[in-house]
Amino acid sequence: MTSERYTIAEAKHADDFEPVHDIYNTTQLIVKNCIHEKHGFGDEKQGVIRRIMKACHKRLPLDLKRAVIEFNEAMRAARRENLIKRTVGSFELISNILEQSYARAVSPQVHILNDYEGFSNNVYGEIKASFVHDLIKQTKLKPHQVFLDMGSGIGNVVLQVAAETLCESYGIEIMDNPAHLAKLNKTEFLARTKAYGIPCGKIVLRHGDFLEDELIHQVISKADVIFVNNYAFDPALNQSILAKFLDLKEKTQVVSLRSFVSNAGRQTSRRSNSIESIFTVKEHTFGRDKVSWMVEGGKYYVHTVDRSQMQ
């Protein structure tokens, strides 16, 4: 059984890791997702889960410590009685693991993510797990398909897609600091999914230029879904990316925050004399607090390769 030590302390800043909050969430998710029979743990109304919740809400560190000891004893008993089950991994459990990995692998060095040139193509921003979950449902990603994140940052999208869908999941990031943290994030995430018994698809995170990387060129040609956070990209870079899409296979879906197709506000848009003519495009909206750089919602676009319209 994997164990982890926690310091019971309150966060000083809003973005700091909160160990009490982590204990509160994790214990409930373990019982909900990983235990066959829950009589030894209780729920929000009674048992050790109730005692953990109460200690967290009332900020009683000694009570919390005693409740966690009791929880650990119940976990050992569950293991002895073969009540631990393997899980494919629900969104809420995977999301929690992503947060834990971020807190331990990324947060200690998070300040280096701000080291970039403003108003350039290399501005850093993160896509929230709930938005990624929406995109997975929107594109209907399946096991053994291929996903690519062009500009993958710390790798959180790539990791989540691999865990939620079991597909091959690739990412490439050009900036040094996010690429460095992505390696740490991947190691932490995989250690935690392994501890839970959650399977993942193949994960490849590369440090380089997606316009020049030969492996990524090969991945583009076989990808089923490609994600590009091109919100801050200039027109020249967007056009260079579009040129890479000439080799996409039929029905590949490209999801982006800026459309690669002119007049994309319409339901579909077709221009037979340009690269973008291989796509049909649909505009969608995302809600509040789905991306790191703004609170309000916005638009995203799903481009689907359909060369039949060119005939």
C-alpha cells in the first residue's frame, strides 16, 4: 500500500497547496472509486469519512490526525479482505490526481512559468481539467486512437487525455521551463495513477518546435484529434500550423481557440482555393473558469477534415 506524509497546515496564498483540502477530497474519492464494500468507512453522515469531514470543516488538527489513522486502518483491513478494486478512473479521480501532481511537481517551481516574452507566440496559459473533459466528450476520443497537443505546456492536457481515454497521447512544447516541468509532472502523475491501479494510454512529451519536429510530423499524419491553444498565436504562425495539416487523414478533428478557417462564425465554412478547404468547422462556447488567462467564457472551434467538399 502506498503511503504519503502530510503536514497539517493552512495555505498562506490562494494558489498554494492545501493539504487539509487534499485529505478531505482524496479520502472520499478513494472510498467512492477504489473500495468494493464501504461499510468500514462510512460516508458523509457517519463513520470515519464523516469524522474526517468534520475535522476539516472545524479545523481540528488532532481530530483530523486521529481520523486519518482510523482511515488508514480501514484501508489495511480492506486490503486484507480483498476489497480494493482496480479502477479505470473517473473524471473526478483523475482530476484530483492532476491537482496532486501539479502541487508536488509544478507548484514548487511555478514562478518559472512566468518567464516568457509578453505579447508573443510563447505566452503561457493553462486549460482547466473540466474543459479538457468537455473536449474529450465533444470529440469522442477512444482507446487506441491518437491525440496530439501542439504547445503542451506542463503536459496536463496530454496526461488527462491518456488517463481518461487510454489513447496514445502526444505533446510538444517549445519553451524550456514548461517542458522541464512537464517531465516532472508526468513522472508524478504516472506514479499516482499506478498507485490507484488506473491504466493510461501511451504518453509522449517532447521539447521542441512543432513546426520542425520530425516525430510530431509523423504523429500529425496519424492523429485522430489535435488540440492547439492558439489563442495568442499571430496570423503567420497560425498559417504555418495550417500548412502542417495538409497531411491529416480524413475525419481528423482539430480543436483550437482561434479558427483556422475564415468566417468561422458560421456553422460551416469552405474555401476551395486554399489549404483550409480540407476542413468543415463548427463554433462552440466554453463556460466560465475553463482557462487560466480569463474568468469569463469564450469560443473554441472543432475543425473536421472532409476533402469530399473539394470535389
